[in-house]
Amino acid sequence: MDVVLLEKHPGWCELILNRPDRKNAVEGTLASALKDAIAQIEEDQDIRAVVLRGAGGAFCSGLDTKAFSAEPKPDWVAGWPSLWESVHTALVSSKKVWLVALERYAINGGAALALAGDLMVCGRSAFLQVGEISIGMAAPRIAAWLALRHSEAVAARLCLTAERIPADDLVRLGIGTECVEDDQVLARTRERATAIAAFPANAVAAVKSGMRAATLHMPPAAWSKACTEFDVFGGKPLGPVKSNKSA
């Protein structure tokens, strides 16, 4: 089974995290496939917008710690830090409009992907949770996205409390774009993508690129490096991981 699916429509596409049996938890094969799919999307001049969602009615439960701790170690484990960094660098460099369909939850590593979206349509019962602080880990990718697009006060609410932030609060904080009924999330996100797909492709690329350049103030690789330098744990937990939803 393909762990990432890419479905193309006129002017837009749908990128699907496809590990529903693991609640779309991220590991090396998914991250690698995601990186390749983003590159393919960037090369397609007809695509203006991308709907990013999870299969099976949930966005993403985080990193799959079961896969990371498997014995023997998967080949991708050694290269994980650079692989995960390359996914987020590709997202921050993208000239497309990314729309996140937040169904059920986006937790830790899944929250990092959700925060990478330009627009986020939230299901009414959905939540986003940044719980790394509770399991003795840093959250450098999440910190990077929050520093790019939100205030430190917003970052503190997410990163220092480890609380589930419900959809209504996500919209109030400016993280979510809008909140709809749970069964309308995909339809509304696709509707927005279709509307953006009708805009001139060069205008979409120019506006997105200009907007990102104005807020980034540095090359994408430098943006990522600036935040990872403050991962004092080096990506390693202080103690036993209590959840399979780590970032």
C-alpha cells in the first residue's frame, strides 16, 4: 500500500497521508514519500493549491515511535533528522497554497505538518496538540512554523501547556482559518482549493512567494537550522516515551 497518495484535479491536488491503521503516524517511508510528492507538486506548473489530509478520517497522530524502535533498526532511522528537515524545508519553500483538512487531531509531529499549511479548515470536534514538553522532548519544527507565522504568546499556548487546543480556539488564535461540522471538513477544504485553482497560476506563485519572503527574512535552510540549534535534547527524550505520538 502506498503510504502517500497524490490525487490530481484541474488546478489543484490532494496529498493524503495513507497509514490509517497507524492513524497516519509518520515514519521514514512516509516522510520519504512525502518529500518526493512535494517535489512532484512543485514541478507541476498547473497546480496552484494542495489539500493535505489524512486517510481514514484523522489527520496525523504524530511520529510512529513503534517504527522508530523496531529491531533491527530500519535503514531510514539513521538519516531521519535530515529527512524530516528536508520535508519541512520543501514545505516552507513551496510556491503552492497548502490547505490542511484538520479532521479529529494533529498531534506533535502531525501538528508540525498541520502548522505548515497556509489555510486550515478544522472539524468542530478536532484538536491540535503539541505535547513534546510532557515527554521530555523539544519541538523544533513546530517552533519554526509558529515563529514564522504566529506570536510568541500563541506559541506559548501551544508548546508550554501540552494541552489539546480545540478547533474554536485554533480559529480564535489565528491558526485555523475556519471551523465547520466534522462531516464537512473535506468538502469545504476542497471547495477552497477549487476556488484558488481558478486564479492565474503565476499570480498564485507570486503572491505566495512574496508573502513567504516578507515573513521569512532568510533562506529556507537557515530558517530550519535556526530552530534546530535550540533542540537541547538532540531529538532524544529525557526519559521513557509515554506515548506513540511523539514529534
